[in-house]
Amino acid sequence: MVNEAMKTITINIPDKVDLGLEGRKISVKGPKGEITKDFSQLPLRFFISEKTLNIEVDWPKKRLTALIGTIGAHITNMIKGVLNGYLYRLKVVYAHFPITVKVQGDSVIIQNFSGEKHPRSAKIVGDAKVTAKGDEVIVEGINLENVSQTAANIELATTFRDKDPRVFLDGIYISEKGEGLI
């Protein structure tokens, strides 16, 4: 008989990963580093038993059923990040004006984009590490949210406004993304 009064998701914890639980604050520690997230605003219960993490909610409606799956995906991404890490490769594309990309502090500076005199900048989010070599920009880290948002910020910094994107193809574009490429 199916218990419709409660919804549960089970996540297996690999051997190399230590998962800590303080109330609704989850910390995942692995060979690449540690990630901590706070889920205290959510009406969920977390239980650790042996090598599994259980996430439960009582009397779920559609929104809570979707939410429990989303939180399970976040925790799975945290586990994959501390085991393998995430990497995004971006390609610098230009037709006439050579684009120069530099990393300064917590921002990426894009110079000479379409011949512009003023540089454009993109924010580096969290602990993501950005490396620029020639016509390739590499964004890597253990937190998927930080790495993907940093790559998106770089891509968005080189968009044309009020021009046809089919004609003006200059910019920096995500060419490859994945886990375990570090």
C-alpha cells in the first residue's frame, strides 16, 4: 500500500563523501572541497541513515512534491561537485576586432569587443575559478550554481543590443560543459 500522506526521496552517499546535517543545513565534504547550503526556509525533514540521505514532507501538494525533487537534485549536484568538480569552456569568437579577455579580482574584463573603447566586465560568482588563454575561457569549481552563473555572466556581457544576432556573431559563447573535466 502506498502512503500518500508522506513523500520521501532517498539519495545515496558515496564512500568518499561526508555529509553533515545540522537541522536543515547540509554540508557536503569530499576530495575537491566542501559545500554548505541552508534549506531552513523549506518545510522538509532530512534524515541520515547509514549511507543514505532521506528527504521527507508530510501531506505534499503539487508544489511540495516538485520542491522535494528540486532539493534532491541540488544535493546530488553538491555531491557530484565535491567528487568531480564542474568545468565550462567558453570560446571567444570575433570577425574583425580581436577580443582580449583578462581576469582582474572578482571580474572578467573584456576589451576591444566590436571595437569599443570602454571594456565590458562580467562578475565572477562565489568560488568559481576563471582562466583566460588565447581564444578560450575556462570556468571551473565545485559549486555548479557558481560555475554556471559565472559562465552565463561572461556570455551575457558580450551580447549586442539592437543588432541582428544572425549577422553580428562576435562574442564569447559556451562551447562545452560537464563534470569531472578538471
